[in-house]
Amino acid sequence: MANEHVTGDETYGLADTLQWLAVLYADISGSSRIYEQFGDAVAQRDIVRCLGLLTDVAQAHGGRLERTIGDEVMCSFVLPERAAQAAVAMHEKLRAASAAQAFAAGTLRVRIGWHYGVAESHDGELGGALPLVAQQVTALARPDEILASDSAVAALSTGWRGAAQRLDTIESRVDGQPLTLFRLPWDKDEEVTQFRLGKTPARVIVSTRLVLRHGERELVLDGEHRRCSVGRGRDSDLATGSRFTSKRHAEILYRRGRFYVVDNSINGTFIAPQGSMVQHLHHEEAALLGKGVLMFGSPASKDPAASVSYECV
């Protein structure tokens, strides 16, 4: 079996080889919502069109389509830089296509994650740990986000590495080793905002623990436990049981000393900070400060089961 580390040649190896590759997944966000709202025919047509767009972008950047799996594509790149460029182009092309009303369901968004390492190839099919780790990275990405592993970022040029934002270190589900995740900013407005911050503001509110209470259940997030999924499904870390809450409604996460709630739902998420106006999020995120109430899908007056109290300490 040959063990080939390709650095400049974009020719893929033969069957039954080991080869260094970047494996990228792009997953259409909220596809179940599209089926629910627009029906099977419209949803399937839009998803096929979207997957075709993503595939075209990958191939235009030297990538190869490995396979499509439901509402996601899996692509491979010999050069890591091409994977990063393709990820940015996927978001840009999809945003432009949505603005041009290419999809009957309206705006489509994707979550992208990728990993760089040694890929096993058997009869032309990628296998081994590499695709599994890339899938794990992608599962943690939010809509319109690009996540990359530490080995992926390390293989990029200085400019990419300087822009990468370290998010978290988790345990690889393949071998149990630490896996550090980075976010690659791609939106120009987002990058301008980030770099204009300049000096640290005079007063930065930093929290180290977030206490969530729902009925008799209490859940604590901190530096060790950084993420919490909220939804109606039993697989959620915090299940509200409300009919207004989506199956995978929202995520609460810890980044750089602050806690954020990220809405991925149909009905949205309401934040009611103590002593302040209620804020409605819909496919958006917001920082949590002090204490208050989160309402997943409906104000508490309509369905108390949708409410979760929070306190940052």
C-alpha cells in the first residue's frame, strides 16, 4: 500500500492508497423545515439545485465530489487552501442564488466543516477516520458558518491562520484525542466588524457559568461544558416539551467569556432579560447577560413549557 503526501500535485491517488486530503462537508440547514412548509416536491427540487451549486463550486476550486448524503455534500481537496477557498465561495454563491430567488423556499443556508489528514481509499471510496472527523466538525457548525479542525488550519497559509478564531477543544469521537475547532470568517462585513474592535473596551462583562432552569431541571454551562442543544426531541440536552419548540430549536454556547443563544427554529427564540425589553431572534444569535428568561418558540404567556430561566454568574 502506498503512502503518499501530495503537496503540489492535484492528481488523486490510485485505489487502496493512503493520501493526505482535506475532506469538506456542506450541510443544508433547516431542510426538515423546508419539507414541512413547502412539501416534498418543492423541497426536493430546491435541495437538488442547492447540492448542484455546492458541487459546482467545489469542482471549480479543484475539489472532487465524493458523494451526496441526503441534504449534504462530501468533497475532497488535495490542497487545503482550495478547501478553505471553496468553503467561502459556497456561502457566497448560495447567498447570491438566494437573493436571485433561485429557490422556491426562499433563502437557503449551509453549515460547512472540514478536516485535513490521511485518507484511506478503497476502490475509489474514501474511508477511515478522516471523513468521520470532518463530519463531527460539521455537526457543530451553525448556519452560514465554516468550522475547521486544528490540523486543517495548521495546513493553511499565514493569512488564513491569522483570521481563524479558536472556538473550543472537544474529544474526537474517532480516537478520543483532543480536537480543537476554529471558525473561519468569510463575510466581509463580519471581518470588518471584528478588526475594527481594535483595543479591548474599557468594560467587558465576562461570565464563567450559566445556570439554566426548566421546571425541576437545572443545567450548568461553563469552561468545561460549553454547548447545550435545546429542542423538542429527546436527543436535546434541554427538552422543553412545548408544541411551539422545534425539534432542533436552538443552541447555547460559550465563547471567549460570554454565553450566546443561537436560534435555528421556525418560530424563533425570545430573550427576556430582567428589567429589559424582550428580544426576538430568528436564525440569529445574541449574548446572554445577567439573568432573565429564554422562551423557545412562544412567549411564556402562551405556553409556559417553552420557558427556561437563565442566570450568568
